[in-house]
Amino acid sequence: MTNSKEDQSIGDLQVVADIEKDLRYISSIIKQKGREILSQYTITPPQFVALQWLFEYGDMTIGDLSNKMYLACSTTTDLVDRMEKNQLVERVKDENDRRVVRIHMLKEGERIIEEVINKRQNYLQSVLTDFSEKEVLLLKDNLAKLHQEIKPE
């Protein structure tokens, strides 16, 4: 009985276990590298995550941001207070409903996000130097497909 990669199937629990383990390890390494990059800045990892959500989705309420980050509203409020104090974000009243307050990212927040993401992308590019262009494109397509299948509705 051979145990080559070609002989393994998706129904094989070991294949799924190997994928889960590799994804967990990759995620951990990338998170650690991201924290090393963040240590050069004056923001905390949770503040960076909040800025990423604002960068990707635009202005949002404390409630929306809390839901994205899986944090209590009170925790998110404290986080936003510190970010506002460091001039990364500001609270802005909604033009259509003055009762609604949205968190708006300021230029300094955008600058930090763009720099950190760029450094993370450069790190990943350096890791992928031994991959062929075909392998990189296949990895991108497969990760996009996995993301599409796994992301919450």
C-alpha cells in the first residue's frame, strides 16, 4: 500500500488534519510576523485589527466594529477612545441620523495600515520566491476558494 500524496483523497481524515494543521501553523507564523512589524508602531494588535476593518469597509458604528472584532461594545468603545486620543480615528455623527455615530479613520490611521500591510506583503513575497508563478497563482486561487467557502454569511 502506497501513501503518496496522489493516493490521498479529500475523504481521508489525515489529509484534512494535515490541511488544518498547516493552516494553523501558517496563521500563527504570519500573525507573529505581523506583530513584529507592528512593534515598530505605536498601536496595539487590537487597534490594528480595528483599523483594518475600517480601512476595508469604511466608516462604521461601534456596534458594527464590535461585531466584526467579536468584542463587547464596551471593550470596543475603550479601544476607539485610545485610537481617537492617538489621532488614528474620529467619531463623526451620521449626516442622515444625528443619533448615529460612526468611527472614521484619519490620515495617520491610513498611513499606518498601508505601511504595515505593505511590509506584510513584502514578507510574504519573500517567502514565495521559491514558488513558480503557476504555483503562486494556484495557491491564490485555492485560498480564495477556501475563503469563499468558509467565510460567514
